[in-house]
Amino acid sequence: MNPTPVRAVVIVSANEEWKSVERRYAHLPAQVCPFGTFYEAAIGGQALIFLHGGWGKTAAAASAQYAVCRWQPRLLINLGTCGGLHGKIERGEIILVEETWMYDVTERMGDARQALEQYHVRLNLSWLREPYPFGVRRGMLLSADQDIDPARVVELKAAYGGVAADWESGAIAWVAQRNHTPCLILRAVTDLVDERGGEAYGCWEVFTSNTRAVMDRFLDHLSQWLACCQV
């Protein structure tokens, strides 16, 4: 049991995203849990945990449940990146996630749509107060254990009204909802994908440089986001 009440656990999924946390909190001891490392920090006098949750839906769901059980936070926060569907969103836009779909759930024996609905989440953000620290686009994010397949771009736009996708948000949102824990997910578009391919596919530097910029921005404004969270 953590002796100090934890206001929030900030889950950061991908390894490249986590590097920004490591740079920011290098002065603090890195502690170890089953999913990697975490830091105990304080912002504005409030205790926070920064947890490297791991990439992909399996690690995301498991680490989110671990965070809820171990620290019993009043709030789960997920900061990270996503790929945008070209023509639907611009590089650099930030999505305040209020709905998630796990689009790689595929049911072939029964009702495919019903299977998708099992992991469809609409987050209640009534506790989040404006003005926000910077401009965001409230909306839906798709998740799957894969980067966006260019061959599915048209489908994702048409079937879901999708604008962007990542690997973890759907799993984190689902776990938060099951535990009745408020959840703030902010994802920044680092690269765009269309039917011909993706800006970062085969060009890792596009992802890494853009990721560092957006993660540093999230961390710079985290105290202001916390002030918007009335939980």
C-alpha cells in the first residue's frame, strides 16, 4: 500500500515516449515493477506516479489494471502519440480522447459488430473543466496491435469515422471504465498515413523527433491539465 495518496498515475506506453519522462525525472530514483520502471514525483504538492506501461494492448491493459490496484489513484492519465489518417487530421494536432474502438477485434463465427462493441468505450469527461492548457480536438481514437495499414485507411475512415489510431488507448480506456476510474487520454499526431504509405514507415527519425517534441509539451503543461481535472 502506498503511504501517500496518489492523485494520478500517468501511464506512458511506447519506449520512445518514455524517454522524455526519463529525461525529465532523471534526478529521481527509477523504481521497478513487473512492467518496467516508474517514478514517484510531486507536481503542485500532489503525489503522482509516472509508469512505463509498455506498448501494445496487452501491456497497456495489464499495466493500467496494475496501476489501479497498487496505487488506487483518483485519476489515470495516458500521454502519448498516434498516427493520423491523411485528410482527416493534421500532423501536430492533439486528440483529447472521448471514445475508443479496438478495430482489430475480428469475430467470424457470430455478430462481428457485437464483438467490436464489447471493447467500445465512451469516456465520461464531465469532470474535465475548460479552459485547457492548449488547443485540443475532442474525439475518437482507434486502437490495434499494429501501425495503421495503408490498405485499411479508406475503411477506417468510412466504417468508424476515424481520424487517428494508436496501439494502447482502447485498452487503457476499457480498463479505466471497468474500474470506474476517471481517465484522461491525450494523444498527439506525429505522422500521417494514407493509401500509399506512412510518413514514418521506414523513417524512424520522423517518429522519434516528433515524439520528443510532443511529449515534452505534455510534461511542460501537466500541472495545468491536473488543474482542469475536478476529481
